[in-house]
Amino acid sequence: MTVIEALQWANNKLKKADTDSPMLDAEILLASILDVPKSWLFGHFTEELKPHHEERFITLLDRRAKHEPIAYLTGKKMFYGREFNVNPSVLIPRPATETMIEHALKQFETCDRDTVMFVDIGTGSGAIAVTLAAETQVPVLAIDNEKSALVVAEQNAMTHTVNEHINFQHGNLLDPLIKLFQTIRNSGIPNVSSVYPFRDLIICANLPYLTTHQMDTLDADVRFEPIHALVSGVDGLDDYWELFRELQKHRDILPRNITILIEIDPEQVHRAIKLVQHNFPEAVIRIEKDLQENDRVLIAEL
């Protein structure tokens, strides 16, 4: 089977399976198997595939025909110009989440880099934490309650050589952050601020925000992703309610300046604003749109 024959066969197979972009999927999978850039295929249409490459291609096409995501089949996904390892234990990074990165970096520009720390809650693949560390070279605390996700995140940090900037912690929501600042408060060290000088926290949280109803209507591809990283109760905001309750409860031991960015569904804007105001009535809140002009990121200065 030649390259062009393989692509044509795959395109027909995936069309019948009703995937969104059959030829593109075929090209990505074949390039991944051959370990070449996708553009290489177009200059080598008549090249014969080796038997083991052909066998691997057929296997992956069968899985793709069942709507298993391309990112899980290749083990890779691009995010903010960098390639990240992914597997079914982590959510696949979305382009919409790059909006959070853009605005976290804008907030960072207003801070003293010597006194600021990023926090990535629900880090998953580590896409947010690794990107922020790579773009700023300042400390990042990355938290997840799934140890399997932290393994992937740590691999990505190593790949992009930012592991020295990121402290990965296993725990629920803010627990590792609260323990960190409780330890500082209880240390008894004079002038502890000179030892641990963070005065500004920029918290990024891309927590599950789909409703239980939305889960029933998801595209077939998304159903392969971990449900715990997608769904958060009847209105999709259970995790965010818990997060802001914890922030309010422990506000007195945290740094003076806190900015939090959360990713939401466009339909959740008004409920998300009320959620923040319930816990922080004086918060300064704004909503930012993603590249598709959908309301996507809520930013609150607490």
C-alpha cells in the first residue's frame, strides 16, 4: 500500500464512520506512525508503507472510526505553540483555554515578578502550568487530585524543561495551597516574607463545568475523555462553588493580592458571577471572550 492509497482508503473509512475531518485525521495518524511532518506525505505519495506501519495504521484507523480522539491515538496535542503528551487519564487541551493563558500573562505583567506565584488547580496534562512557567520563568504550584494526571503533567514539564519552576502537588482543589501558607504562618520564622516572599497569587482553574444534561448530548469523541474532568453537577458549577468557598474560608492566610481566572461555558456567565459575588461581594469581575467570541473566562480580583 502506498502513502496515497493508504490516505484514500482511510478517508473513505472515516467518512463512513461520520468523523468530522476524515482526510485530515488520516494524514495526522499516518504522519504520526511514520514519525514525519504531515507535509512530508505530500512529497511521497508513491512511497510504499512498510508492513508494520501499514498494520499500525489500520489499527489506529479502526479506533478512530469508533471516535476515539486523535490526540489519544497519537499521544500528542498542541497547546499555545507547544506539544503536550496526553492520554485518557487527562483532558485534551482546548484552543479556548489559551484565552486563560493570555489573560493570566497580562495580569502577570502588572505584578512584581519577584513576589508573584501562579497556581494551576486541576492541572491535568499540565498544559496551563507548563505554559505559564515557560512564558514567565516564575514559580507555579500545580495541583490535581488524580495521581495519574500528575504523572503526565510532570512528564510534560520535563519535556519543556520547566520542571524546576513547577511544584506538583496531589490534593483536592486548594488543599495543598492552604497547607503551604498555613505552614508559613505557623513556622515562627521572623520576617518569613524574606524566606517566602509571595504577595501576589494568580490562580488559574479550568475545572469541570459541563452539566449532567450536557454530558448526555456530548459528541462521541468527548465521551472518551475522563468524566470527572468534564462534569460538575446539575448546573456544572459544583466544583467552582467549592473552590470559592475554600478561598473565602482561608482568605486571611493567603497573600494580599489574588486574581483568579476560571474557564466557564458561555451559558454560565450570570450564575458564575453570582457565585463569585456570594463569596466575595467586593470582587472586581470581568468576562473575557475566546477566539470564537464566546464568553469563556471569568477573571476576579479578590
